[in-house]
Amino acid sequence: GVNFDDVMTRNGMLDNWVRTLKAPFIMGSEVAGEVIGLGKNVTELNLGDRVMCLPERHAWSEYAVCRVEHCFKIPEEMSYNDAVALTVDGIVAYSLLFQMGSLYPGKAVLLHSTPGGLGSMVTQMVRTVPETILFKIAMQNEGQIKFTNQNVHYIDHDSDYVTEIRHSSPHGVDLVLDCQYEDNFHRDFNLLRPMGKYVLFGTQAAVHRGFFDSARTWWGQDKISPLKLYEENKSVCGFNLRNLLYFQKDRAYVREVFCRVCKMWQEGSIKPDFDVLLFDDLNEALQRMQEHGQIGKIILNPTESRETTEVPDYYAIAEKNVKKRIWDQKPFLNKLGLPEPGELVRDKSLVEEERERAQQKEQEEMQRKYEQQQQQQQYIQRLTQPEEKFYEARGGKITLKSNLVQLN
């Protein structure tokens, strides 16, 4: 699996945990496969078990090593693709809605633009709660999506979402899920009903706009004091699965939520959306994650690879590199088609005359070489051609033929 932590790891934006690593190192924190080796103290799993693992790193390997606390046995009927698409997105969606949000029937939820499979997973889980309304602000590349479910209200990315929500739900919403860190916090806070919750999650904004820009946007907003939360009966909280699993080590909760997500999948309540790419397309997958160019979960299939029989044209590659080096060494003004200061500017007509003279000289040289070749061929032909010589004799006429001339 590919997630936003992988993009932040590659960009050096995650935290000290990654910055302490020395490149090169193997990335990846989601992998599904079969157990082929066990440590001496492992008793929860057996060889051959099908598992979903969330290691801290090194998941994008032929053989991934993971602590048993981060391994989850998957149902027999679940494919590896479903396991990868369900685990992280399912755990996060379930925690946001039912653990942090305490969602129950009759509530209204606002979900800000959430790329990948997480937005789809939240939408599907909200539909499992009766009489619950979801206001979903879609991504820019989801402009043509129309939801058929009446409990899901699609809101365009560039529209005035506060007015549209007030039109459908005059009293506001009970839960706001935000991963953008933009200047919408106070609008969302004012949309909350009494006993409502604003939940901050995800790292998409830091990937898309940069960590410092996101922090600057958040820091520039007016702060909410605890007294204001007390007076308005509202809550502000956050959720970070990575910290919960690796640093706070609440692995029992993560395992319990994973089992609940698997049960919802077995009941048919949720179905993951994913896009499978070849492992060779890793760079494309990370680029799509960074540009929010995906709708479902992006999965890399390591069992297939793009095999090519084409032999690279090393001469063309060398020529391209030489041209690039020459171009990089050219002065800046020459790259713009302008002469450098002090450089002689030549007249175009003189340049044309010189080019014509050079072409004419080249043609004359070619004609001279052609004539020399013709003369050599004629000389060789004379030497190799047999000749007949006649001699008169008393007794009659005799004919003598000369020997052929052999040239080295």
C-alpha cells in the first residue's frame, strides 16, 4: 500500500523518526502477504497464515519483517488487495466516526476534501448509520461525481459550503472531519451544534502545501480558549494513527478496530475502492498521491513487473547528455537567444554568404574525390583487361595472348 506518510518520508517532512535514517533505506508501511518465518517468541501466528502488516518501514521489500504486534490475520475470503485497501483507511475512518465522533443515528457530518480511499470509506461507514446526513466537500478532480444516496450531499470544492449546509441543515452539523488545515476552522466551529466535535486528522495538507505553509496557516488563526469550548459545549480533538500505533503503542485498540472493520466488510456494509499498479510504477504512485490524483487506495503489486526486451540506445543517451551539458554551460543570455555583453554580433547576410561558400566548397571537394575514384577505376580496368598480340612467321600466322596482370 501507498499512503501520505510515504510521500512525506520521501520529501523529508515526517519527523525526527525518519530524519535520523541515513539514505538509502527501504520505505513503505503497509504490506499484505503470507507468513514464511517466525521469531522464537511468536505464538499468535503460524507459518502460512495470511496477514496484513503495518511495519514502521521496509514494507516495500521482497521479504518484509514486522513485529507481531503490528500483524493482523485477515479472513480467508479476503484478498490481499482488499486487505491493503481496508486496513489503514478503515481503521482511520472508524476511529474518526465512532470513536472520536461518537456517531449515532440522526446526526450530521461534514467531511472536507479527503483524497484516496479514506474519503470513500468514511462515506460508506456513514451510510451504515440510519438517518445520518453527510455533507462531503469533494476534491477538485471529483467535480463530475453525483451521489445517488439521499443521505450524502455533494458540495462543490469552490462553492460556499456554509450556506449550502445551512440550507439543508439549519442547526449545523454534529461532527466536522478536516484534514486541510486551511482558514476554515472558525467557519467549521461555528457550524457545530452544541455537543459537536471538530476532529483534525491526516497529513494531506502538509504534502500538498508544505509543512511550514500549513503550520503558518494554522498559527495565524485566532485561538480557541478552553473557556469558549466550555461555554459553547463543543470539542476540538485530533487523530493520528501513526503516533497511536508506533509511539503511544495502543496496539490493542488498533487490533480491535481492525476486527470490527473486517466484520463490516464480511457483512457487505463497506467495500474498498482501490487502483492496482505495477511495482515498477512506484514513482507514478507517489506523484499521484502528492497531486491528489487518485480516488481510491493505490496498491503496488510486487508479483508482476514490466519486462522489456528493448535494448537502450546508448549513443542517443550519450548525445542527449552531451547536449544537456553544453546547454547548461551556455551563458544565461545565450539561452534566451541574446548576445552576452561584449560578444560580437554578426550580420545575418554575412552568415548566409559564409554558409553558401562552405556548401559550395564542400560540393567541389566531393566532385574532386569522385573524379579521382573514376580515374582509379579506369586504370585498374586497363591493367586487368587481356590484350592480343599478333606476330608474323614464315610458316604462317601465330597468335600470342599476354598473361593477366594480378594486382595486390
